Amino acid sequence: MAGLEENGPEPTTSCADPEGDPFLHTRFAIPARPATFLRRERLVTHLDQALRTPLTMVSGAAGAGKTLLAADWAAREDRSVAWLTNDATAQGCGMFWAYFLQALSASGVPPPAEVGSPADASRVDQTLLTRLAAGLSDRDRPVIVVLDEYDRVTAPEIAEQLEFVLHHAGRGMRLILVTRTEPLLPLHRYRAVGDMTEIRAAELAFTPEEAAELLELHGLRVPVSAARALVERTRGWAAGLRLCALAAQESPDPETYLKEFEVDRTTVADFLLAEVLKRQSPEAQDLLLRVSVLDRFGPELANALTGRTDAESVLAGLHRENAFVEYLGHDRYRLHPLFGEILHAHLRMRSPGLEPELHRRAAAWLRDSGSLAETLGHGAAAGDWEFTAGALVDDLAIGQLFTGLRSDHLAELFSGMGPEATSPATDLVRAARELARSDLDHGLAHLRHAEQSLAEEDRTAAGESPPGLAAARLSHALLEALAGRLTGSPARAETAAETAEELQQEVPAQLLDAHPELAALLSTHLGSTRLWAGRFDDARDALSTAVACSGGASTALPREESLGHLALIDYLNGWPARAERKALAAITETERFGLREESGSGIELLVLAAVAVDRNELDRAQGLLDTAADSHHAMRDPVMRAGRALATARLLLARGETDAALEAAEPGVAADVVSPWSEAHKALVTSAAHLAEGRPETAAELLQEVPGDQPACVVGAARAQLAAGRPVEALGLLDRVRPEGRTGPAVTVRASLVRAQAADRAGDSATARRLVGHALHEARRERLRRPFLEAGPWIRPLLGTVPLRGLAEGWLTPGPPPCDAPRVRPGDQPPAPVVEELSGREHDVLERLAQMMSTEEIAADLYVSVNTVKTHLKSVFRKLGVNRRHDAVHRARELRLL
């Protein structure tokens, strides 16, 4: 991996954060020092040790002077310093690391292009962190990273991830944390080996001499004894000293005032209100109170809240006067956090009903000039749900409730919307929230209300469509397509898709370009309903369109779902290897963007489980089914329900649990139309269960009503007819199954084995061997083992003959022992044969088992969960025929697997 180069070509970086909003460049700017800032050389000298230790912590209470100390030191460095001011309102793992990477780029030390960037604000992929650490470790000179206000980072996951990067970056990074609280890092380890520099509250505290110098910078000349008394009262707290200095400037007797100053929080609050706020003009006081509802703001937004036009000059004056208004650069300001909190509380007390109105004004201004996320946040805080829902729908962003990126945030944001909010937009948002969690009853009711409201608006428009009506109708069409998918109604989905195609001509092109997820979701929903109806070719067209959609993270989830559905089509057509490749590609599609596993339907896990059953990897199949169940996937449509029933019933059947298989094959899927493949496979499993119980006549009857275009059912019926003693009828049925076309080896292998059994019964052993050989050739490529296990005892003697034995050895039956294997003595119990080859991941686990690694260590080394390692271990033990770790390693060495 290429290292981070000082002056190398910059990689392509995103201009937006994981929520789609522009990066706030002020968070990467080293804060400016005020004119009254006092540089204390003892602290600067101590901070210089940051270049010699991997970790430096500057820790102290609010207002202790931490940030200004670090900023002054960073500004004096002769090398680039990556600065990041953390934000408590957006500190999901993905958002933190997106800003971390952007901070590196802003400092002129961009990460390698292969590092990538998180797409989900709440998550980050471990591989991204590994690539970042590797890139940093390759540097000749360490990159200096300052994380200011690190106490706002409260997620333990971020602390663990940061420690991982710091540890593995080695000498390539020097990390400086500016924080109020003890960070969630293993500090004792760094202290024990001398790899940590600490500047704490006691050291940050002003000495009497320093306090006297600070007061002098404010125009106050007092003896050191007075400064010492002030330091004793304030405990050297920097902000308290500055507060006192500002107040004492207005006092006729500054020395007396400084002696009387109290430093507790209430006194500071009283001081800020009485001495800082009160000294401002009425216009400035009004502005300060009103902007206290904002995090960051510019003059124009402040003007929108005050109704005046003087915010630019007022804010500039407040900043020059050090009145706790911080300038962030790029014409952006924020209040000192403590000052802002006090002002906010004072606003509520002085003007109880004003706060919602201020949020409403901020939302209205931001709707035209700011980000959608800020608009929605202030609209929700104002309780103006018609406005807030309208902003989401007008922006054509309702699909974000289904993409896994901001779904949870938006659902939580609108959770406070009560029934009193009535508009087409609020009904659409309610419908989207309920349908997103597959609550059909409530979702469809809200969708009907939205349709009625939109029709009423259309009638009253007198020929002119109101602004935003086309976007609302297009959003309605998207939800209608989803409703068709969830209810198993292909006609409803087709109508919705046609309507959406027409409406896209009426919506501004820039809106469609900004939301590629809408088209991807539409195609996915349409493809799912066509699949349910058994129209595989038409379904493949729609699903392939979704897979081909651009848009990166915003379309990753519909691409994943579409790939999962395409995998199911391949499986149903008898192509397990193709199905597996598409299912694995589906998982990768969302994993590379760090999306949560449960965001979609999880259909790809069910396909992988069904493929594992066909390969007789039953523990793996159970693990996949358990994972799918534990993930609590929200999109529970008929295809997913039927897919789970199919995979579960086949697994139970393979284990010989016929009663449970019969029960699982009846999932009770509620749908407007009957799915031909779902009914066919239910009949196939039921027939196989009866056949296993020795009831061939019943098994044959169950498949008589299945349409003839279901090749798997035709083969199943032929097998039942043969078991019932009717070989002619069985062969007649098999003549209807053509090997060419879309029918894959999972079907044709079983058909060949039924023909081989018929030949064997007729005494034609040559034909039987030829047909079994043909089946082995086909099955070996796909690792299909179940058809041979299902065939029954008649096939075992054939598999021991030449050349069939060679075709089966190593994947279906045990291979020959190694030439130097110890001879088996009379009375020795031979080792259990391996009838299944180990998967690649199982072999990885086995190798680490041989290195005496614990389960937890294996999980950490492979970047998987402990439960996943346990699942692989169970499968390895079963395949090797052992019960203990030591025996597994011993057996694997005997078989030359290690």
C-alpha cells in the first residue's frame, strides 16, 4: 500500500459527508487566538513532547484554555497539522472517520485513495481503518493530528477504532486529544511505557504571575498579591480569569472587584447575564438570545431570526470585544458553549413562547439556503410537521427512509409527529415510516389518505400544479410500488412504475440527479413483484436496471437487494454457484459502504443458506439462517418470507426432521396473487418429506397439480413415480426436462440420478454407471452433495467402482491417505472420513487454531465476530469428525490440510 505522501497527487475525495451534506471546513481550521491571548512558554515546551510520543492528552474543564494552547502550538509548527474540531450533533462512527480523513486532506496530508470514505454516518468498515493505519505507518515523518473537543465523542466504538489506528500506525502518527473528560482509551498502557504526554487541569491553571500578565493584557494593572487572591478563588481557571477581567474593566475599583468574584457555576451564569449580556446594546442582546437556538450561524441566518439587517456588524463587534462569540472563519460564528447554554436557558425564561418561532424561522431560511438535514432538524424542533414533511417530500428525499444511510435518523426525527399534522406530505411520511418496517395495515391506510389528499390538491389547482405537487406524486408512486411488493401485487407495482416514469418528466432534473436512490428503489420493488409472480425474465430486467444504477452509497441498498433477488432466480433455476456469486456480491455491495446488515431484506443470506443445504453444509446453512433471523431485517416481503420457508424446510428435510420440514414449508405468506415457484417448491418439499417417510404414492400425487414448467417438480415427481414402482412413467416425466436452456445442474443432476436408478433397477449397470458419472461431473463443479445423499443406498456400490470412485474422491467421499500416513494396525479405529471440503474461511480458522489462538484472538485477527468463529469451528469439527480443538488440528495434519 502506498503511504501518505506530503506532496504526492491527491486522491479523489468526497465533497460531502456521509449524510450528503457539504463538509464544514471550519471544523478543520486552527482557531484564531484573540488579541488578549497569553502565550505561556512552560505549556508550549511541555506540548513539544507531542512530537516524541504517540499520544498526547490536554485535559481540563471547560474554559481551561486547552484549545487556545493547542491552537497556538499548532500554528507555530514547521509542518502540517491536521486539525479537527469534533461536533456532538454528528458523532456516529462513520461521520467521525469521514471528518478525520477530510482533516488529513485539508492539512495537505491526504490519505491514499484506497482508504475510501464511510458512507453511513453511524458505522465504519474495519477494513477502512486497517488501510488507514497501514498508510500512516508507511510515512517517513509522522502526521500530527489534533482532535479538539474530543469529549464530544461519546461512542465507545469510536474510541476503540481510534486506538486501533493509533496502535497500528506506529511512528506514522502523533495524536493530540483536547478534551474535558478522560477519553475511553487504554491510557495505562501508554503511561506504562512512556508513550504518552499529559497536560492536565493543574498544569493548565494560571499561576499568579501569569494571571497578572493576563489582566494587564486586558488593561488592568494589579499587584501580584491581588492576582494571587484571584487565582486562589478561581483555581486558576482561564475562562473565569477572563470573565473577571472583562467585568473588572467596567468597575471603578478593579482590585476590589477581583477579590469579591465568586467562581461557582451560578455566579458565572449570573455574571455572564448581568455583566456580559447586559453591557451589550438592546439589539446585540436580542441577537445573542435568539441565536442561542443555533449551533453555528452566519449573519444572514442571524438576521432571519432577529428580523433585522445588522447582524454582520453586531457579530463582528461582539467577536472583537471577546463577548464569547467565536469566529470560525468563512463568515461563520458560534457562541461559547457555556455562554450559549446560559443564554438558551435565559431565553426560555424571558420569552417562553419564542423558541419554537425561532426554530421555525431558522428552518424556513435553511430550506432555501442551507442543508436539508438542518432544515428538518429545526422544523421538527419547531413542531411544524407540515413544513418539515413538506421539505422532505419537496426535496424528493423520501427514499432516504429506505436506503439505510439516514433511515433511523429520519424515522426518529418524525417520531414526534402527532395525528394533528394533516397534509399530503405528512401522510406520505407516515406511510413511508410504516412501510419501511413492513407495517402494512397502518402504512397502506396512510398511503390511501395521501392519495386522497393529492387528488384533492390536484382538483383545486385549477389546471396549474402547485409547487412540489409533482415531487409528492412521484413520492407516492414510489410508495405504491413498495406497497405492491409488500402485498405481492404485481399489477399494483407495474401501475406505480408506469406512473413514476411519467411523473419523472415533470420533476426538475436536478432533483432526480440528486436522488438516484428513487429510480433504484422503484426498479427493485418492481423486480421483486415480478419475481414473486414467476416472471423471471421480466424480473431480471428490472433488477439488473437497479444493479446498474449509479449513486454510490445512496443506491447501495437497492443494489444489494436486487443482487439478492437475482441470486434467488439463479437458485430457483438450478444454478447454485451463480446464485452464490451474486449473493456474495450483494453482501459486499453494502459492506463496502459500512451499511448495517439489517437495512435490507437479507434475501441473499437465505439464498446462501439454500445453496449450503444443496452442498450438505448443514451447519453453515443453519448459521446463515440464524444470522438472517438475528438481523431483524425490516423488509419482510412475500419473496423473503417464501425464501426463508424454502431454505428452512430444505435444511430440516436434509436433517431428517420431516415433520418440522412439513410445518416450515407452510409459511402462510399473505399475498394478492399466488406465486407459482413458491407453491411448486412447497409441494416439492412436502412430496420429498412423504417420500422419506415411505409414502411414494402420496408424494407422487402432491406433484401432479404443479404446472409442467417447473423442472424441479417434474424431477421430483419422476423420483416419486420410480419409488412407487412405475419406472416408465418416471422416465416419461424426465423426457420433459431439457438440459439446455435455463435449467441448471441442481435439477439436471437429480434427473440423471433418477434415470441411473431406473437403469440400475432394470439391470443395466453400464447405463447406470454412465449416468452417475455424468451427474458427478456436473455436481463436482457446483459441489452438489445432497442429490447423491438423497438418492439412497443403491448408489453407494456404484460410487466405489472405477472410474466413479476417482470422480467422487476428495469432495463427495474420502480421498486416498497420504503416502507417508501411519499404517492402521488391527483393532485401530480409523479416522472418520471427510466427505465435505473445508471452505476458505474454515481453513483460515483451522490454521489459527493450529497456532493455539483463542476464539477471541481468531475473531480479531480475521475481523469477524466471535459468534462467526464459533460457527466455523462447529462446521470444521463436524467435517473432520472430531469434538475438540486438539483433535481437529491432529486430524487436519493427518489429512494434509495443514
